[in-house]
Amino acid sequence: TDTRRQQQLEKAVAKIASVPVQDQVRRLEEMYSQGSLHGIELRGGNEFVATLCNNPTFLVALGNHLLSDHNCLHSFKFLMQVVLGKMRSHDPNGYEEMGVASAHHPDVNVTRGAAAGLFSSDLKQGITQDVIVLSELLAHEDPFTKRNCLSALRFFVRSERFVHIAIELALAADIDSNEKLADELCEI
């Protein structure tokens, strides 16, 4: 049942949260590594990480860890999706900083995670920092990153305050001859 699942989630979060933040991040990465090693898909992993990210100290530590240039699983790096989405609602300036850093990260999985985080955020309630983060991510050469950003612009354009900027960002996006990106652009 949902109640039982919520209790299990809370218990797991409490267990990992009982150690210092850097150890929490290390344990989380180890959990992802072990899951991958044994062929286990962490269903509900984003929900678990999102709950851990309600702690601002953990949120910043995980974001900084993902931005550090170390070797870890692609699925772990993609957690930037959760970090950026949470950071946007908790610390808009930190969100901008982390979003820009993700856009320029050497590992495309971090960048893709950040773009996915925008798509899963409520951009209909636009904030000033969205303009900079979207602009930086849209400038990335990766088509998957661009596609998620164009999808996010469909919601950002509904923000009355940013409708003109959203249209400008969409029109400035370099979609080359990519049909999927063209389709996304037409949806805006």
C-alpha cells in the first residue's frame, strides 16, 4: 500500500541521514554502484533522492559531488535532474549556479540530467534564473539536452512574465536539421 511504501521510504531516508552529509552522498553513490553491479534497477530512486534533498546541506553536497569530475555511473550522474529541480525551489541563486555549471560540465550525463530537471520543474511559474539556465543548456551541442530544454520551454512560455523571452530562447536554439528538435520547437 501507499502508506507502507511511505513508511519504508521514511525509514530508508532516516537510516542514510543518520551519518554526516559527505557519508550520505558516498553511501548513495555506493547504493547506485551496487545496484548496477547486480543488475538491480532502483525504482523509486529519484523519490528517495528527492526526499534526501529536502535537507539543503545534502542537496548542495550531492550537487557539488555530481559536478566534481570523478568517475561514477551514468545513472548516478543523471541525478542532477533531482538536484536541479529541488535547488530551483529551495535556492534560486544556487540553482542558477548549478544549472550553468551543469551546462558546461564535461560529462554529458550531468548536462542531460540538468535539462531533464528543467523539464520536470514547474516552469509555468517562471523565475529570473530560469532564463539563464535555459539559455546555457540550450547552447549545449547535445540533442537530448536541447530536446529536454525545448520541452521545458513549452511550460516556460506559459509564464506570463517570461513569454517573450521564452519565445526568443526557442527561436535562437540551434536545431540544425534534427527533426525531433524541430517537432519540439513547433510544440512551443
